[in-house]
Amino acid sequence: MQEHCLEEQLISAWVRLTGILKNTRITKGMVYNEAIVMLVAYNRYREDGDGLVSFKELVSETRMLKSLVNRTIDSLVAKGFLERCDGRDKRTTFVRVVPDNLNEFLSVHEESLSLAHKLAEVIGEEDARAFIRIVEKISTQHSDK
């Protein structure tokens, strides 16, 4: 009985947290899926200055359906945020950020960072780092399946 109670509490906590994140619109100013794909591409751009990300990596990193990633990429390409690049063979598709058009995404990203900062202030640095470790542990376990 005790385990069931813990499971119920976990589900309730998860629902409350996702409700808060949804209602605060963590990606205010941009469609959520577009902002998530842009974040992956932007992080790669910050790492290597080129930002080339494969379609396969985007699917893996975002955990979105292939068809949704494809539609999201199409939309971001049409808006000028991403450009498509061919891989070594025709089976591999890559995208990269268009540096000249990053400002709109960066303003959305700043809003997300501001929300994350407020959350960190509420729970404190130690709990924020614990939250990150917990999410990474869950993500790692989930990706193995």
C-alpha cells in the first residue's frame, strides 16, 4: 500500500509541475516543438561554431516522432531559422542554425532562462542540481529501453 501511495504522489507531483511549465509557457513567443529543436541546434552551434545536427540526433534528443521532427524542421526552414544540409550520402539529412536569424530564438530562450532562474530561486541551488541529476537519471534509464 505504501508503494502505491508513493506512485500516486509522484504522478500528482509530475502533473502539477507540467501544468506550471505549460501555463507559464516556457517557450513564450515560439511554438514549443520549434523552440526545442532550435535549442538542440543552438547548443550544437555553441559547442562547435557550426551547429550541424543530424535528423537522427534531433529525434533522439527531443524524443519526438520522426514525422513531427520533420514537420518542425520544415517550419523552421521556412521561417529562416534553420537550413538543411546534405550528409555524405543521401540517407543522412542535417540541419544547422542560420546565425543571422538567431535573435528571435535567443529572445525566447532568454524567457526560458528567466523562468528557470525563478524556479532555481524557489527550490535553491542544491535542489536544482538534485533535480537535474534526477531528470538525467530518468532520461538515461528511459533511453536504454
